[in-house]
Amino acid sequence: MDLTVPYAEAAYASGQNRYVPEDRNLNPVPTEPPNNHIADRPAVKTQQIDPSIRLRRAIHANDVLLVRRILKSHPHLLHNPDHLLSGNANSNLHLAASLGHISICKLLVELGHEADMPALNDDHQTALMLAAAAGHTEVVHFLSENDPKSILRQDLRGRDAIMEASLHGHDTVVQILLTYAPGGAAAALAQADLDGNTALHFASSNGNLLVLRTLLAAGADAGRKNAWSWTAEAYSATVQAEVYLKTLVGEVERRKQTGMPAGVAMSGGGVRLVGKEVGD
């Protein structure tokens, strides 16, 4: 009896080395993979950004709605001093004022940021000082109107907001500060830092001609000497600034002798002090 399987002979003849039954399933249904215990693995926790950092980012982005929302949920972050090495303990208002974000400044003041006293950073600077140094006219106007006494406040070096604006050449800011200064412009300009420098010294040393003109028209003392017996004229940044300052000083002296009112413009440029309606 011939028990040879035809398919085996055919496979052998074709060189194949094994017999494959015709009905063998070459694509079996895969079995269920082994349980890797995925459900037993601990869930990955997403790290949330600290609210104080989110708040400062919102201020940088000038997003007043987000600032309001964060402060509503975290009212203890109203001041939120930045304690990083580069932060100088600046509060929210310091940051907003330095960036010129007037809407956020108004919101923070509305929520009571300056209710007790002006917030100070590590250098004892107010938000007004930072705004004045940066030349943000709207912010300076708002903060000066909200708290005129802060105009005369001095930092660790003895500098006030008028000195900062004079140093950086922001003439309109200087005019606003002199307008709201308690006791009048002349009294405010009599202040000096720890080295005896006045706002006029700072304006002269940086060649800020428009500011020089404004300060002298407001009653700054051109003969005032600092701790090293130097006048503002001696600190003139350029020969042009020195000549210009001498001309202005001479004009001031002539005005005093003739009794000309302080509001009249000097020759060589109109010197004025802004009124209560401040426009830029």
C-alpha cells in the first residue's frame, strides 16, 4: 500500500525541505498580549507653575484680565515681591510701573497696593521712581496724582523721582513731577542725594538740555555745590551743554532782576510747567 503523500513528493522535488499542509493557518489570530500592568503604574503628575510666577508673567504680558483673575484667587499675592537675585524685591507695582503698563498700575492701586504706604524694593525705591527713570509719562502722572508725597521720597542713595527723570532726560516727566510736588517745585528741587547732587547736577552731567531749561525755570539753584564743592555747570557733559547752561543761568538772573514772572518763557525755548491737565 502506497502511503506517500503527493504533496510531500512535490515539495521534495521543488527543493523545499518541509511539508506544509494545505489547510494550515499561516496567519493565526494573535493572542491577547500579556498584561503589562499599565493600570498599576503611577499617574504622571503635571507640575503647575507657581501663582506668583504666573502673576509676574501676566504683568509682563500686560494682561490685566489675567492679573485680576490671579489676584482674585490669590489675594495674598497683591504685593508679591520678587526675591530672586535679579528681582531686587520689586513688587507687582514696581514691575508694572517700570514697564509702563498703566492699566495694571491702576488695578493694583485700586486693590490697595499702596493703601498704607508706597511699596519699597531693596534699594528703597518706589514704583514712581522706576516709572520716572523709564520715562513712562502716563504712569508717572497717575502715581503722582494718587500720592504726591511719594514724589519727594528718597531711596538709599538719597535720590528721588525728579532726580531719576533728570538723569535720564525725560523732560515731560520732570514737568509732571514738579507740578504735583508738595510744597512747590523750588522746594522739591532743593533736595540732594547723599553726595549733595541735585536734579540739576544729574541733568547737566548727562547733557540733558531740555531738562536743564525746565529745572532752571522752576527755580533750581545753579550755584548749589555738592559734597565735593562742584556745581552743576562743572559737571557739564559737553562744551555745548556748559555753554547752554551758562546762557540759561544768565537768563534766569536777568529775569530775577527785572521781576519777570516765572511762567514766562525763556529765550531759546519755551520753558513751562504743566498744569493739572497733563498732556504729552
